Amino acid sequence: MASVPTALADDERLFRDSVYQFADREVRPLVRTMDEHARIERPLIDRLFALGVMGIEIPEAEGGGGASFFHAILAVEALSRVDPSVGVLVDVQNTLVANALLRWGGAQQRARHLRALASGTIGAYALSEAGSGSDAFALTTRAVDAGDAWQLTGRKLWITNAHEADLFIVFATVDPAAGRHGITAFLVERGFTGFAVGKKEDKLGIRASSTCELLLDDCRVPKANVLGAVGAGYKVAIETLNEGRIGIGAQMIGLAQGALDHAIAYTRQRKQFGRPIAEFQAVQHQVARAATELAAARLLVYHAARLRDAKAPFLAEAAMCKIFASEVAERTASLAVNLFGGNGFVKDYPVEKLYRDAKIGQIYEGTSNLQLQTIAKQVLG
């Protein structure tokens, strides 16, 4: 296994702190309203583009930041410390959509779409279907060769960023009999004939982040919009998702840090029996354990991201960081609710939202059971 540092360099720490300061100043006042109305307002999205966090790895020549995957992870962590909904908006944009284009896009595709993704276009990644959740490649969306174009027909579900997106990476099969070897990735634009964004889900958590169905009815996609090669969609999807799981790990450690921040501040000012509850050993030990678990989760996430940037194997590490960080986030958010007491159960205080937000970490981009399968295969051979 490659040995890579997990400590932050000065520029990385400065970047993470500057993104957090932005989130604290620009996002925090909007969190409750965005959660209640289940949307991220466009002016905030525009400020995220202006900040540069929507195209972190996109080369400077194409309008992006020209930074590393690790920088994208730091941005997701910092934003999720304030609002995991904003964190996942940025995460999908960078670790799934831009990442797939950077790796698999042809010269014309990169020239057309990367600059747009860095300057104002939001992207979405459309793999899941009603019958293909954990079995992601049992998809039924079909692509038929229509001469000068492909015609896509099917229905995608649970697509993050779909309400705001103008560019969608859509996976369909050109030959069901070929199994995974028929799966192909297509770049679908919102205005294409036969394409529509459908129902927006009413969710438990990360409510401001849009999750929608996509409807494709003989949607015409130019031949030039195949991402990678025909039949290479399985490889595009699985390798992109492996990286995306590190992004979810970053979202979860940011969420856990935010919950712990709130809990520490509250226990210092909440008094019982004449003194702050932070002075009680039982409270101190719970906070200490949460801080220890969070530190371990952060190291797992950072280590996986460093391995990816070093071009070293990171499949098991990505799965490990996702499952562990998501579990730590749920436990830490639950502890925060407990320490707030009755106040933790009402919407006037911030921790009930983080508790709701935490649950998705063990579900999307591969459930915890799938992560365990991935880890077991790597460990057992």
C-alpha cells in the first residue's frame, strides 16, 4: 500500500478554512429556510460558482481551479459542516460529473462542457432506476441506434441535482443481452427532445438538495455525446462512483463536525444543578468519544483522497471511509440531539436537521452493505 501524508499543507488548510468561512457567512443564515422550502436558491449557487468550488479540478485553461481531488474533498467537508445539502451539490458536481468528463471526455466534449461546469452549469449523474438500486447495473433504460443519434427510453430515479442541472450523465444499455458490456454513458442536455425532469422527492433529510426522477421518451442524443465508448459505461460508472464515495465520506465528516460544534457550544452554556453540563464527566466522556471517532473518520477520508491523487489503489479505502464516516455522522448527530435534550428535538435548534441529514450517508452512492462487500473482496481476495 502506498504511503501518503494525511496532514494538511498550508495551502490546503487555507483553502478549507476559506470555504468554511464562506459557508459560515453566506450559507448558515439560509439553512433553515432552504430546508423548509426544499431548495437551494440560485443566488447562493451563483456565489458558489464565484467562489470557485463548482469546478475545482477543471483545468485553469477551461475556467476551473486546476486544483486536486483532495481540494474538492476539503470543500465538501467545509460546506457540509454548515449544510450537507450544499455540500452534496458541490460534491456531485466535482467528484462525479466533472470527474467523469475529465477522465472519459473527448476533446470536443471537454471543451464544450468543462468550461460551462466551471462557470454556471450544474451537472447530475443518472445511474439509478426503480429496479436497479444496489444492483445498479440491472438497468432497463434502453439506447437504440437511430443513425445520426441514439434514442434513449427509460426512467431514472433519485438523481441528485436534477432540478437545477442542465447537463446529465445518463447510463443506458445498447444491448440488454450483453449485460454490463452493453451499458453506455451519454451526455444528455436539458433541452434535448424527449427528455424531462420529473417528480421532485419530498425527503427526510438533505431536503434543500434536489432529488428527482428523469423521464426519457425516445430522447435523441447525438452520437458525439457518448461519454467514453459504446459499451464502456460500466467502467465509467464504477470508477467514478469509487471516487464519489470519498466525497460522501467528506460530506459525513463535515456533518459530524458541525453537529459536534453545536453540541460543545451548547453544553458549555446549558446549566443544570448550578453548573454547565460540560463540567459533568458523563458528558465529557461522550464528547471525547465522538471527537475521537470523528478524528479517525477524517483520517480515513483524507487517506483515501490522497491515495486517489497519488494514482495508488484506493477501492477498499474509499469504501472504508464512506461506511465509517456515515456511521460516525449518525452517532455524532444523535449524541448532539441527546445533549440538547428537549431542545434537540425541535426545529428551533440546528441539530435535529443534522440528525435527519445524516441518515442518507449509509444509503446513497452504495449502501453500507455494498461497502462491506467491497471491503471483504479486497481483504479476502
